[in-house]
Amino acid sequence: MNVVEIRDVSKRFKEHGKWFYVLNNVSLDVKEGEIFGLLGPNGAGKTTLLNILLGILTPDSGQARIFGKDVIKDRGILERVNFVSGETRFHWLLSVEDVLRFHGRSYGLKGEVIDKRIRELTKFFGIDDILNRKFFNLSTGQRMRLIFAKSLINDPRLVFFDEPTLGLDPSIAIKIRKEIKRINKEQGTTVLLTSHYMHEIEQLSDRIAFIHKGKIIDTGTVEKVKLKKFSTYDVFLNVREIKNRDYLKRNGFRILGKNRLQKELQLGESISGLLSSLANNGIDVTNIETRKPTLEDYFVKIMEEKK
Ligand SMILES: Nc1ncnc2c1ncn2[C@@H]1O[C@H](COP(=O)(O)OP(=O)(O)O)[C@@H](O)[C@H]1O
Ligand SMILES: [Mg+2]
């Protein structure tokens, strides 16, 4: 089932008296239970797209549907959605509990239900011992956990994370990525994530869409998207001794040093065939490394093509 359906969405803004397209005929689907990564450089239109899905902005044309409902005509559907961004902050004098209660109430939760939800979530994120601590007294890690707890307060079936690790130090960013995976796995929540960090999207996403200047350039699993631009990967081998040079040459090995070889394989081609062929030709492999193209390689290639 498609949790998100975006069909031919366009949005223009006026800047210095001139109109420009922030989104230009964007279409994409997010399926139930997946982590979908929207990747693109700053200014690509990612946040604008999320704002359209949240009903904050209206598209000039096209449709945005969540669970099959048009977000403009059927605002009730937004009760099943939640949203946080790397820029989310709360009033400095509110306590952990105040923040969650406030946001719970804004989703219409009351009494026992909200108490239970606050208990569950603060436990899940390990902040149940600091319920009364004010926002300004929280560490970066505790703030991050509170922001995640807020994002689940209404038991959403779909959460948007807009640049969740923007400007955070790497150790916190790693924790955030773990939490996103955990929310998706343990709560079964569908996640739509935006980021301009390629490794983040690569690490988390089941599928991605690459957005550039308001247009979707490519979409699919990370592996598939990369496959469109790269068809090979490199294997580096350490061997006990280099012999049978004829065989090596015929089979496309490059000799890099006294004990080191390199060979290019097709993506999807297995290494075991390579190893048994080497063994059959008397070459003893002591170590093997592979270097596959990353999303970053893909991104660089796309940007070069766009120039
Ligand atoms: N309300 C607005 N009015 C005018 N321009 C805007 C508005 N919101 C965003 N933009 C512009 O639209 C472009 C895309 O913005 P945004 O969706 O925030 O990109 P991203 O989230 O991918 O960095 C940027 O050039 C931004 O300056
Ligand atoms: Mg943004």
C-alpha cells in the first residue's frame, strides 16, 4: 500500500519579482513500512515538498495524498502523521513532560491516554527519569530524544524527519540514525526522511528519490539507483605470491604490487567464482577487499552531468 502519493506536484515562488519553480512536476510514492530517503542539495525543494504533504503549503498543481486522502480536502488524515526537523526547538521553560503533553493535546489526546503515551515514549527513549527537567537544561542528546518522543506522541503511522542530523556532532548523528531505524522497526512507522548527507540516506533508506532543482532525477533502491550510473565495482586482492601472469593478464587482473591485484567486476557478479578460478590457477589469496560505488560517487556523477 502507498502511504504517500505525490502526483505531478508543482510549486512556484516569486523572488525579486520573478517566478521560479521550487517543485516541477514531482511524483513519488512511499510504501507502508519503508524508510524513504529524499536526497538533494540545499535548496532542492525537499522541505517545500514536506510542507505540501503537511498541508502547510498548497501546490499550484498536482495532488498530494496520504493514505489515499488528499491532504488539502481531508485534513483529518494529518492526525496520523507527525513531523520533526533538525531545527525543531521547544520553549526553553517547558519541561519534558510539558512538551509532550502540549503536543499530545494538540492531537486531541486527553486524560489516561496521554499519561500512558508519555510514560511509554519517555521509557522508549530513556528520558523517563527527567520528566520535570526544563528544555534549556537538557543536553543535546536529551533534546534529540525528546524531539523523537514528540514525533511519536500521536502514535503516527507516518513520520517526516526533515534533515534530522543537521549541524549535530557525529556521535549524536549516529544515535539519531539508530533511533530512526528503531522507530521504523519496533513501532512499524513509515518514515519519509530528507537529508543532503548522502551516507545518511544510503545507510537508512530502503528507497530513495534524488531531487535536484525541484525535479526528481532518479528514484528506486539505493542499489538500483547506483546501478544506473555504475555497472562495475573493484576488488582488491592480496596474494601469497604472484604467478601465472599469463592467466592474470588474460582475465583482466591488474598487478598493483608484489602481492597485490585488482580486478573490476560487474555489480551483481559474485566473488566466489573469482576466488575459485584463482585457486585453480595456483594463486593463494590471503586478503580481499571490495570497493563499491557509494551514493556520493553517484551524486558527483549526476552533478557533473548536469553542468
Ligand atoms: N516561502 C518561500 N518564498 C520564496 N521562496 C521560498 C520559500 N520557501 C522556500 N523558498 C525557496 O525555495 C527553494 C527550495 O527551498 P527548500 O524546499 O527549503 O529546499 P531544501 O529543503 O531542499 O533545502 C529555495 O531556493 C528557497 O529559498
Ligand atoms: Mg530543507
